[in-house]
Amino acid sequence: MTDAILVINTGSSSVKFACFAVNEATGKPRLIHRGVIGNIGAQAYFGVSHQNSQPTADMALRHPVDASGHEQALAILFNWLNIQAGNLRFVAAGHRVVHGADWFCGPALIDAAILDKLEELAPLAPTHQPYNLAGIRAMNVVRPGLPQVACFDTAFHQSQPAIARLFALPRELTDAGIKRYGFHGLSYEHVAQVLPEYLGSRADGRVVVAHLGNGASMCAMRQRKSQASTMGLTVLDGLPMGTRCGALDPGVILYLLEQRGMNAAGLADLLYHRSGLLGVSGVSGDVQELLRSRDTNAVLAIELFVDRIGRELGSLAAALGGLDALIFTGGIGENAADIRAGICHHANWLGVNFDAAANNRGGPEISTPGSAVAVWVVPANEELVIANHTLSLIPGTIPLTI
């Protein structure tokens, strides 16, 4: 039997998964399967992007399943995995958990007390945290006794200096935990681990990483540690995203409460689900769809997205005292050449000399050899980071290495 780790990212109506086998001789991971069970509770489907370590074209292995909840989805997943690779011995499950606040500075082996603490943080990430925890609870039912590890999107940013985490609010509010935490830390941690492969000795320099997807943020790194981030207390802050507003004048909230009669639930729906690229365009929150559209508001939404990224890049470069490298990652960062091009043109003043042909090929390097700022496209791999953290906390297993 081969030890294996199951990595889970649970959403409101989906379970994304990745299965890693552990090489006993080297301790290195090997991705066996990756996919998603989507539309849980409706017309659920099972989609596979990697099977038997090989990628499948456009999730071609996709078929309907009967999954009315997360427990049923996980049961279907384990049945499928047993058929595909019955020689695997699952030693643990690792979960992406969005918010750990200052309570969790690294991965945590989950027990009832920790689950209760994580529940307290749900109001800070209402579109993510409750569903992350639902996946953990579902795993307790489907595979009771299987060790589970929580890996946090906030933990990577614990290295930030105290000044970078402060809001200009009364001290008692700061002491109560209202401060900047930052997110997408699992993605940034992976980039930090592989940066020497791309940048060599420049990896420890002044680097800004743009994690661009339906949720988007940017992180300033020095010595491959987080120094500042565009996101704050919640995942609403910073860049405009697919359906989230990004940075917003607090006075807008007061106006909507006092003059438009909105309540907290209405505001949450507006800011999390009806704003961002969707709100500006009125067409879609999907960047690829907006890039294809000729609608003037779709064009405006893309221009706003690129403009805000360019402005935040300048802010983060100021926090670092300059810029040595810019890294793109995430679904948009890796696949939207037009977005990368727009951002690089904005960053010409910082010393970015852009190679359009390399960018259209997808990189990985999209700056010219003489560019003062190196620009690269680095594939995201949060699942590998989660697998690594999970094995490090499970006795009797070999820790994964990058």
C-alpha cells in the first residue's frame, strides 16, 4: 500500500480535490488525481482535470452524479478513488481554510476545539470559511478517524511588520483583532518556495506577486517573506475582483446604510456578489468573457481591473523600496495575456521592459533580457503546499518536499 494525502478545498456548492501519493524513498509527492465535484445540491457533476498523473483536456472526464450535500460528494469521491487506485492508504486530509487570524500562524491538526475557534472567524470570511469548515465536518462523517489538517490562507502573511497590518482605528479595536491579515497565502507560499528556480539569486530581492483569479490580490515579498498585501481584514479589500468590490471608501457604506436604507445582509450581497467586474460591466465577472465582449462597460471593467492593479503595484513597490521582479500567478495571471500586457505597460515606469511575443506564448519569462524588473508567469499550486503541511503534522509519514 502507498501512503496518500487527499487535499480538499470546499466551497458552497463544490469540492475541489487533489490526491498525492508519497514516494517512500524520496519523500516527494506525485499528483495522481485532481478534479472537482461541482453544482452540489443541483445538477451535480464530477469533473477530472488530472487522472493517473496525466492532465485531461478541458476536464473531459466529466459526468453527472447524485450529490445533494458535501457528505455525499466526499463519499462519491472516495468511491471513485478506490476504483481508480485501490492500493492507496489515505493517511490524512488537508483542507484549505481561508481565515486563521492571529490564532493560527501555521497548519493545525484539527480537533473539536480548533473547529470551534475557526467557526468564530466565519464572519470575517462569510463566503469561504463556513464552507471550508463544512468540508471538515463532512470528512468526519465519511471517514471518521482520518486525521485532518487545516492550512490557512492568512498564515503566510504573519511575517509582515506590525505597521503594515494596522488600520487607523482606536487601539481597543486593533487589540480586538481588527487589523490587516492578507489572504491567498497558500498560493504565495508556493511561489516563494519555487522562486529560486525562476529568479536565481534575485529570488530574495524585492518581489511583487500578483495572484489574479476570480478572487485577486497582490503581495510584496522580501527574502521570500510577505511584507505587505492588498487584502486586509476580509477578502473584500484591495483589487476589484470577479464579483467583489475591492477597496472602497467607508463613506460609501455609511451612505448606503443611512440614505439608501440598506441592511447588513443587503450590503454583504452587494459587496461580495454583485460588485467587482460583474457590477461594473453588467455582463459578467469572468475576465475571459469580458475580454471577448464588445460591450463598452465590459471594456471599462477590464480597464478598471488593470488600472487598480497598476496602482497597487506602485504602492507595494514603495513598501519594498523598489522592485526587482513581478510574478503573475492564478487563473487570470497565468492565462490572460492581455491582462498581463496591460499591467506591464502600466509598470514601465518601474523598469519593466515587456516582451510581447513571450507574453503571447505564455512565458514563463515575459520581460526582455535587459529589463530592470524581471517578469515571470509561475503556475499556482496551493494543493502541493497543503499536502506538504499535512504530512508534516501526521506521525509516521514522510514529509513532502518541494
